[in-house]
Amino acid sequence: MAKIKTLSSSLRIADTRSVKPPPKQADKELASPEYRAWAAEVKRRAGYQCEWVEASKRCYVGAPARLFADHIVERRDGGALLDPANGQCLCGSHHTRKTVAARAARLRS
Ligand SMILES: [Zn+2]
């Protein structure tokens, strides 16, 4: 019984529930049924595979990898939210690379 008491008191000390940051506010635009339909169409059109092309080779990573419906021209750069022509399906690593590159380009301009 003494051991259990010690364990429970150390668990209380390690409890971080009170210091967790509040959950991120979800982007309202990305929660709309219109956006979800756009994202589903972009992925379907791509055959549920990454469309990234580099040195004339397409990535083709697909399920079970997570896929992202990406805005080719990002919304904060004026890209249309729901235009299928502004969408492409990307795997996680290419989505990250593209997002980082777009941010860097934004900082340069
Ligand atoms: Zn990819």
C-alpha cells in the first residue's frame, strides 16, 4: 500500500493537464462542407496518389500514407480556396516541402 501511495503522488506532480495550451482554433474555411468536397475531389482526381513532379518524375506515394489536398497558390498568397484548378494532392513530405518553400518565398518578397 505504501508503494501505491508514492506512485499516485508522483503522478499528481507529473500531471500537465493544467499547463496544456488551448486547442488550436480550427480554420473555419477548412471546416466547411464546400472545402471538404474540394479536398475530396482533388485527391480523387489524383488517384489518391501524390502529384508532386520533380525532374520529370511523379512521386505517386499513396495510401496508407496520409495525403493532403494542397492549394497550388496558397490562400494567403491569393489562391482560390475552392477552385479545383488550384488543387493538387500531395504526400506529407512533399506537402511540408512545398509549404516551407512557399513561406520562404513569401518572406523574400
Ligand atoms: Zn510526394
